[in-house]
Amino acid sequence: MILQLAAAIPIRRSEPFPSIDSGSDAWADALSGVGPLVLLIGERNTKQLLREISGLVDIFSMSFAPIGLLSVLTSMIRLCGSYTLRSYLGYEHEPRTNAALEMTRVNCGGVYADIVDGFITRSAASDPPSQALAVALLQGDTPNTVGESLKQIISCHQFQHLKATKLCSKNAGGVNWCFRLVAPLSASGDFWGIAGCIAVAIQFPDTKRILEDSLALPYELSESDANQFSSTLKDLPKHLKVTFMCTFDGVSELNTGRSTPIYWSLATAIGSLLAMIAIQTICLWREKWYSAGSMMMIAGYFCLASSVSMAAYMIHSSCDVATMKVRPKTSGAKWTQGLVMNMKNNDSLDTSGSCLMQARDQDYRFEAVWLKESALIRPVFSWLVSTLITLSFVCYYLGLRSVGWWASIAQLAVCLLAAFLRSLSKVERKKFEITDGIRLDKRCYSTGVLDMQRAMRMKKDQRVADNVDLRVYSLQTSSCIPLTGEFVAWRAAKLANTSIFRETGNALLSLTGMSLRVIQSHSINERKIIVSFNGGVLTEEGLAYPNAKLCLAFPTLIQDLAAPTPLLARAIMRQSQWAIENERICKKNLPFLGGMYVTTLDSLLTWWTIAEDRNDMRDQHKNLHGSFLIICTAFFLALLQNHGDDEALIKGIESAHASSSEEDEGYSKTFLNFVNSNLE
């Protein structure tokens, strides 16, 4: 009955059958639209990735799963862009160093490291109040210690040559080192071992391989060098005390820890690329292998990855790198590495030296990274890469909006997962703490490692003549102009080199025990000096002599030789025993020579010879040029007698002394007459 009634009801064909219309998924549409935009943000993570790039593998790891596209673009423009592009972003007056500090590993050449709460931070400053320096030091009493020290010195020479070949500024990646050997000379053969140390350390022409380019230094020892090296260790004295210290100003938080392993970056790059290709292939397969949206998505992704790679490479290549090899720790050579703070403690009276700071189980890389000069072609490339990044992202975004929402979310997930995987390879930085029991000379001006804190006075008949204190230094420029003591010393030396005062000149050489050798270097303005003397520091009580034969070897500039006081004063630093001789040659008997300051023996022992942490070369020069009057006169006299055909050396010193007056000429004659009349 019911079925019959239902069948009798007419149904109009014009009305559709009622159904539920799901419509578009609002959440899916929002995610597919916002998902690609997430790739534009992530500034801090992106800059961290840019700073840690060390090669193409790291670049591909970032570009195949890109994130922080706006940061990549603005970073490239700030560092490599043209003035117009930088002005558009508001960075037209920003120094490139500030930009490089945020997105590269630059650690020298206007960038300085500091330690804040035990951790390294970098900053760009013209004259920082403090600076962290990397340190490598070695102490021992065996020939193996000498050999390890000399090999590290050779590595320092190689590093300087590498910087020169890469056209690095002399102010970037500075390396200072000092080598000290104290021993008694018990046999004549001991001298040859010490002479061999000097030859290897300052790179004598006959001990290094001569390359076609006269400016080049060898990267490895030649056969003759190896023979001399072994003979040097064989002929060393038996009782040795050796210290070596090297400081390096290329320090950052990125080269004091373990870097991201290359296999991890490679796996992240390959995995990200394969995941992206798989998602895009599935999307294209669902569209029956033909879809304008999928094609735009694929083309946009590969163009975006390529443009990000180019931008990252431009940022990375804006800096250059030079790495110095550091000797490994062995049972026979226990190298110590750490940091030392170079602080401007102008008001400090502490003479104990600077503290060594170390982080437990921390690796150190002596790596200098500096900002290169911008090439003219880089602004053009920055325009091209900026345009390519912009168009690629627009194409990629429109393609993602044209395909299924799941493709956008899946590719965003790949980028976020890759960023998370990259963060898993990071190792927490260790905190630097002060190491007890080690005090250092942060300037490498005296002995490097400070093992003497108090000097003692002794009788002159207790001095031992066969003790030798050899100190070899790297090139350190003093930039000091001659003062009164050196003006008088130079004119007195020229007079003593004449027949009238020849006997007085010989007496000065004998009084100081001065002997000198000058070696021409590969640079026109540079000379290598080997000088030895017994002492003869002028004090109020007489002439002061340390209990050792002082020997110095160092490269220097000609203009610095015109004011040799700070260079020669390095030999008397941290000498433990002193004696007074020739009491008649003292301050109270000294005629007026322009009002020079002459120190007392107590001040010499308790301040001037142990305050290298407070006094730099200029301080030592200003306060000791009067006390070094006799030593400088003997030095200049030996220089005049042993310069050979090096007329450029004498002309350079004469030019620096051109401002001396006629009064200095009279002071020099008075001084020579005083010395001649007061010799014992």
C-alpha cells in the first residue's frame, strides 16, 4: 500500500538530488599559501649557517632545503652588493666589516675576539680595550724540545708566506713568537748547535731552499735543511732550558671547537634533494605527468636552489683563509694551547704576567679569516643573483599554490627537518677558565713563558762567563723615532769609527762584549740581526751586567734599527741575577747629555726588566734610551764596522737621525771623552 502511494507521487526532473557539498578546505588552502612564505624567515638560523660554511658541501646542504631566503638575499647585498642595492635596503653607510662579522667566519683585519663570561665573542672595533689571542707554548730541557720548537717556527714562516701569496693585509692574522734557549757552553761544539738554531729560526739564505721567486719561503725542508736540522740537534749543549711561545690573533668562536663533519652536511644535502625530488615527482604523477603548476614548482625549486647556492658562495668567497699548522701533542713534546687576554692595563703595577685560559677538551685551529677587497664584477653578479632569487621564489610559490596542499606542507617539512638535522651536529662550546701555575708574556717581548718573578743582585766576581741566553724573535716593528740617547749614540759611534776615537770605540766594544752580524733579507726595508753582548746598562750605581752572555736574533726594519733600544732591551728582560761593574761610569759622574733619564739598579730589577705586561716597546724606549746609551753606541759602532756593502742600511739610519742637532754632536764628544777617562 505504502509502496503504491510512493510510486504515485510525481518527481520533477528539474530539481537536483539533495547532497552535501564539502567545498574547499580552508585549513589546507591556508597552509598551502602560508607554507612557502615560512621559507622567507629564519634570520638567526640562516646567518649561523652562512658563518659555518667551509665549502661547497655546506652550501648545498643549505640550498637544497632553503630557509631564511630574505636573510640570504639581504646578507649577500650587504656584503657584495652595489651601492644602489645597499642604499635600497638602508645599508649604504654600513662598513663591510660589520656585515662580514654577522655572516662569515672573519676573525682578523678589523675584527677582534674577546672573552665574555668564559665564552668567545667577536666585535669590530678600531682600538679594542682587550683582545683574545690564541697561544701555543712548549717547555722542556731536551733536544727534542728544541726540534719541535724549530719545526713550529718553520710553520710560522710558511703561514706568513701563505698570507703573502693570498695578498693578505699585514695587520690581519698576526703571528708573534719567541724562542729562548739557556745553557752553559762547556765545549766549543756547543756553539755550532746554538748557531744552527739561529740559522733555522731566522731562515738563513743558505739553510733554506732557494725558489725561482726570491720572495718565496719553502713549504717544507729541503735535504740540506734536514741535514742541518739533525746536526743542530746533535751539537746542542747537554744542559738545556728551552721555552717557546707563539701568539695568534685570528680567534673566533668558530675555530675553537669541532666543526660540522663533512659527511653530515653531505648526507643532509643528498637527503634533502632526494626528498624534494620525490615529492615533486609524486605531485607530477598525480597530475598525469602534465601540469603547468607542477612544472612551475619544479623549475622554481631548482632555480631557487641554484640562486641560493650562488648567493651563499658569493658570501663565502668574500673572505679568504690561511691555516697555520700546529705541532701535535706527543709524549716527547707536551704542547699547551689556550688563550691569553691582551688587555690595556695602563694603571696596573702587576708584574706577574698574563694568565693562560683553557677550555677542557677543546680543539684549537690556528686559522686566519679575513675580508678580501671587493672585485668590480661582484656588484654586477649581486644584481643577477638578487633578480634570480626573487623570480625563482615567485615561480616556486605560484607553482605550489597550483598543486595540492600536501605538496606545499611536505616540502616545508623537509626544509624544517633539514634545519633540525643541521642543528644536531652542533657541539656545545666549552667555557674558558684560568689555568693556574702558568704566566705568559702576551706580547712575546721577553721570554714568552714567565718563570722568573724576582731578580737578585750578586757580586761581580760571581758572574759566570759561559752561560748563554739565546732569544730569537719574529718580526716586531717598534715604530719608534730616535730620542736623545740614540742621537748621541749614533754620532758617538761615527766618531768612534774614526782614527781619533778608535781606541775609545774598541774600549766600548770590549766593555759591552758587543758583536754583530747583519743579513740582508728578501725585503728591501728588512734586515736580519744577530747580536750578542754581555750587558752594560747605565744605572745610578754603575754599569749593570746580567749573569749570562746575551744573544739576540731577530728580523727588523731599517727605520727601527735607528732606535734600537726597545729591540736590544728584550735581551735583559727577566734576567734573574745582576751585578754592578765599572762604578765610575754612573749617573752622578755622567756629564750633562741632554737630560736623559737614567734608572737605578733597584728600578731596573723590580720594574723595567719584569714589567713587559705593562710596558710595550714605546714605553721601554721612552724610559730606557738613556740607560742604553753605552749599549746603543757599541751597537751602532759594530753596525758601522760590519755592514759590508749594505749602503742602504746606513743611509736609512742616517735619514732617521737627520733631525739631530749640533748639540748632539757636542754631547757625543763629551760622552766619548767621559768613557775614555773613566775606564777601569
